[in-house]
Amino acid sequence: MNKKILTTISTSVVLMYHAQSDVYSFRDQDLTKEAEVVSLDHVKEFPKHILDWKKLKVLRISGDKEFTELPKEIDRLENMETFSMTGRTGVVNFPNAFAKLNKLKKVSIFSVYIKQMPPQILKLKNLEELSFFCPFLENYPENIGDLQNLKTLIIKSRDEEALKENAHKYSSLSIPKSIRKLKNVETFSAGGNMLQNVPDEIGEMKSLKILDLSQNHLTDLPERVSLLKNLTEINLSKNWFSQFPVAVYYIENLTKITYNNNTITSIPPGMGRMKNLKYFSASNSKITPSALSELYNAANLEVIDFTDCQLESLPPGIEKLKNLKTLFFQGNKIPEVEIEKLRRILPGVKITSINPYKKI
């Protein structure tokens, strides 16, 4: 493995860890006293005496590459509820005893060495949250659906920005059809996996509220995504869309669409069905202005973000959005006279036409 790539990805993985996890302490911990929360930083061997700690509920490991083995008796930590491991550790295989941790509810794995999800994780019947950030993961496990008590599933395994010019060497991942069994998942993040499609079975994840499909290679969505009646937020940023996906029109409770860094050559008729849509963001997108007329039919929109879309004009009709409160407009090419006209048409709307963070 190229050392430069590995270093870049390792840094990226650690940053993702901080973004997703609870506050992580890198201070040396006194391991002579039993504690509920244990953080092992830069360890080379597991301190086996802590296996006798009945109070231990949270175990966080940030070891060095030389740390390659979890203890075979790890199930002695019978009260552990949270386990996390960051990308610097050399652990690849998990002991069979890991599957016996019946109180384990949250697992976070951040590793540049793991290529297959350890099967012991998939046997944790009471697991509620799984976060898996492994940029060299070769595939989603086919039996991911066995984790039927999951409420949160996050798998991000293709960081193309970290891989850069070597991204073409890594294949796209595919979401297995067994996700249909994940009836309790409320948050599903499959962003950053180079996905080329989403299986129809996603429509059977009835409890989904938040769906993140950003940073993939998607050009469309399956019709069955419309069955996600509890979905309130969807992130489709950084994909390969050119036409806005019609399937989302039928997600009746959707309130937020994030569609940044895409292309909008057209928005097909039907946007008016989205009675609950309040937030629409398409910043850094290539937008054909005429395509926006259909967006105005989403009558309850409150926030629209067209930052850095290089728009030179807006089609008439935006005044139909009676509930609009904020319009982000900076980084476009619309003349100031047109901006002032918009302010008169939309007197109660905050229009941000200049980037407040950019030095003038």
C-alpha cells in the first residue's frame, strides 16, 4: 500500500472519527483504578487486568500499528455498552468472544487495515448503532440485515478525496438486499462508497428518518424510495445526477433535501406534491435557470440555498413561495439590479447575496 496514500487516508479517517464520535480524551488514563469509561491511547498490548472490571461500559482504543490483537477473553467485559477503535490500530481480526458481548449497543470502527467487516460484529443481536469507516473495505457484508435491532447504520468506505488519483483502483461498493430486514434503522448513511445504484429493498426500511447517499456515483434513485413514509431528510450531494430524481416527490414527510455539487438540467413536473418540504440546498451545482420554475411549486419552502451556482438569472415565479424566509444567493452572476428587484418582490425574505465569510 502506498505510504503517502495510507498517511492521507489515516488522517482523514481520524478526522471523520472526531466528527462522528463523542468527545474523545487523549490524556493518559490511570489504569490502576476501575472506571466506567476507558480510553487506551497508543497502546501496543491490551492491558488484560481491565477484563475484570465489571463497571466498564465504554472502551475506546486508539493504538499504534503494533497493536494487532484484542484479547480472546474480551467477553469478560460483560457490561460493555460502547466499543470504538480508531484507524491507527493494526487489528484486523476480532476474537469470537466479541460476539458474546450481549450488552454492546454501539460500535465504531475506523481502520485503514480492515478490508472485511469482522463477522463477530454481525452477531451482536442487541447492537443499536454501527459506524464503520474503513476506506479499503472490499464489500458490504451480505448479511448486514442480521443486525435487526440497529437504529443507526453508517458505512463510509471510499474517501475519493483521500485516494485522489488512485481512486480508480478501488471498486464501487454495493448495498446488499438484506437491508430490507433493517426495519428499525432510523439513520442510514451510505455516503462515500462510490455507489452506482441503490437497491429497491431500501423501500422496506420503514423506520428511516434520515438517509445520506452523498459522495457517490448515483444518477437516479429507485422508485421504491418513495415508500419511506417516515423519511424527513435526504442528502444527495456530490453525485452524478443531471435530472432531479422524481422518486423523492412521493416521500410525503420529506422536509429537507440537500443536493449540493450536482447538476440540474431539469426538475420534472410534480414538485408540488412535496407539501412538507421546507429546506432545499443545491449549492455549488450547475443549474439551468429554466429548471427552477418547477421548484417554485413546492409551496411551503422556507430556505433555499443557491450558493455558488453561477446563475445569471432566475425565472419569474419565485414570489409564489409565500413561506420563504431565507434565500442564499452568494457566488452567482446575477446583476445587483436584479437582486434589488428580488428584494422588492420578496420583502419579508432574507436574501444573502454576498458571502459574509469572504474577504472583499
